[in-house]
Amino acid sequence: NRNVTFVAFAVPEDPCTVADLGFLMDSSTTISDRNFQREKQDTDGLVNAFKVKPFGSRAGLLTFSSTPSLRADIGEIETKEGFKELVRGIKPTRTWILFIF
């Protein structure tokens, strides 16, 4: 059983680019510890690239497992450092996801 994470993003060329960033992180049993750490690193990289700060880019974070969990609403955390600290502190929930088709 292999877990694969695909991340695609474009870093803004203009350092003045402002955006609202919404992050969705899988914290269920379907993602390996290694890939969970990669999710966190990729989120960190995007927060750096878009310069999350007051009156600049804003970020929000939702994790999901068997249920979703709003960790930070868009703009709730006003600094890049505060958002990165939030992401670093997230632990995997490790509950199952049930997909019904």
C-alpha cells in the first residue's frame, strides 16, 4: 500500500502578489507519516512564497480525516510565522475515511 501526494503550485513572480490561500490537509490513516510531513512542508513553502501578513496575502487551513476540522479561517492568523507555527503543531488524526459512491 503506497501513499502518493501530488502538489502543484506556482510561485508568484511579483513579490507584491496578494492572494487568499485555502489549504486542505489530509490527516487520516490513508496518508503516511512521510507524506503528512511533506504536506506540512509544501504548505510552509506556499506561505513563504505568498508572504502571509496583515494587509497582504491571507491563509486558512482545514484538515480532514473522518470529519473536517477548521484549524484557521482565512485571515484569522495574520502573520506568516503564526501560520507556520499552526501548521508545525498539527498532528495526524489517524481516523478512517469512508467514501460512499
